[in-house]
Amino acid sequence: LQIETRLRRALELEELELYYQPIVQASTGKIIGAEALIRWNNPTLGIISPDKFIPLAEETGLIVPIGDWVLNTACKDIKHWQQTTGMNLTIAVNVSPRQFRDGGFIETVNQVLSETQLDPQFLELEITERLILDKSIETSGIFKHLDEKGIKLSIDDFGTGYSALGYLKSYPFDTLKIDKSFVQDVIESSEDAALVTAIITMAHSLGLKVIAEGVEEAPQLGFLNQHNCDYAQGYFFSRPVPAEDFNNWLTKNI
Ligand code: G
Ligand code: G
Ligand code: MN
Ligand code: NA
């Protein structure tokens, strides 16, 4: 069977699953929310990483129904965890350019928020520089609408794309996520250390919060704290885990 056909059926067969990875306050390690990361659990192929099927989902347009499912599931789950913990947890959801391009995105977001009763301020949409660069997509109107509704916007994988920096001043971003490739060697490499420091300073000057991704070791966290990074995410705290495991992690870590 073609992988595309299998992916098409994955949604109906409930083979898609969301994993959750905590995002914590860098200075205290206290949880502030989670990023939802999709997995495809196929009986014959096993667990397939999104790197393998998101590009195919984007080419075929399947990313639209898949993205709708992700948004709905993630908002429903975080609303549930807000209620069980009494905490103002934020959910970060990755959004592909095609979800913006193919229309209906704002309607989907509105519908999901009204169905799940999640306060918009606790939804953070992660977009990449790829979307900013795509001139075929009318981004600014959509961003403006999302921003006015109180939804948070973050720029993901910052520093790995090809775009100029100008967009940072013209779009209503709330958060910048430093790509893990810069964080990984921040202790060993003075160049990476310089870049991370400069990115944090720049983001703060523009009024953005900063999340460092891919934090695996205590010294990396120490460096980030020294340089006033707001939030951190990575294996040091937890790998992305299934909802049930995340729930257990939550009860142990609050
Ligand atoms: O969890 P990690 O292993 O392997 O994720 C790999 C990539 O897949 C990341 O770049 C991440 O942004 C992307 N990704 C994960 N979940 C989703 C999703 O729900 N939608 C989109 N568009 N991308 C996702
Ligand atoms: O592209 P995006 O930032 O959305 O996806 C995050 C990716 O980083 C996912 O593939 C996730 O599984 C992965 N990830 C999360 N924490 C760590 C970490 O500490 N180290 C490494 N190497 N990868 C991580
Ligand atoms: Mn992301
Ligand atoms: Na990233």
C-alpha cells in the first residue's frame, strides 16, 4: 500500500497520536505549558516520526484535516489539564504554511476554541520562517486576526531559516524559540554562546519572550539562566511523551 493511502486512512483509523513535551520557566523549572508533537502509530510500520510524514501531508494537502485534528485534540487535552491542576497551562501547536494557505484556518481555530472552551491566551501557534517567506500566503491579515483574538504566536526554529530579520518588527509575535542546534553546543562553542546571547537580547528588546529548545544538560540551563532566557524545553526536563505519561509527569511536577 502506498504510504499516502496509509496516511489518508491513519486519521480515520485513529493511528495518529499527540505526544506532549513540557515547557518550563528557566529560572525555577516550574511548568508553564507543553508543546504538542504528533506521532503516527501504524500497526505494521510502527511509530513514525513527523519528519517522515509531515512533508508528505503538506504535499498532498492532508495536513489540513490532520492539522484540524491536532488543534482540536491539543486544546481539549490542555483544557482538561488546566482543570485537573488548577494551573494556567499554555499549549503550543505547530502549524504548517499550507494550513494558512488553504483557507478556513481562522474558522477552525474559532470553532476549536468555542468547542473546547479554552481561553485563547493559552493557545500558542508555532510558525516557521518558511511561512513568512511564502509570498503566496496572505499572512499579515491572518496574524492580525489571531493576535486580536488574544492567541499567542511564536516563531519556531529561530535562526535556521533564510529570512531577513525585518519580519520580527512587522508581525505580532509573542515568543521566539531558539532552535536546538544553537543550544546543543552552547557550552563548548563560543560562537553558539554568542549567538544565543545575542538572540535573547534582541528578542527581549523587541518585547518577545524566549524559549530555548533542546536543553539536555544542567550546564546549558545554567548558561540560559545567566543570560535571562525565559523558558526552556528539552530532554533535561522530559522527552515528548504520550498524554497519559504527561499527565503522570504533571502530577509529580507541580
Ligand atoms: O517531535 P519531533 O520529533 O520529532 O518533531 C519533528 C518535527 O515535526 C518538528 O519540526 C515539529 O515541528 C514537526 N511537527 C510535530 N508535530 C507537528 C504537528 O502537529 N504539525 C506540524 N505541522 N508539524 C509538526
Ligand atoms: O521543530 P520543532 O521545534 O517544532 O520540534 C521540536 C523537535 O525537537 C521535536 O522533534 C522534538 O522531539 C525534539 N526535541 C525536543 N527536546 C529535545 C532535546 O532535548 N534534544 C533533541 N535532540 N531533540 C529534542
Ligand atoms: Mn515546534
Ligand atoms: Na523548533
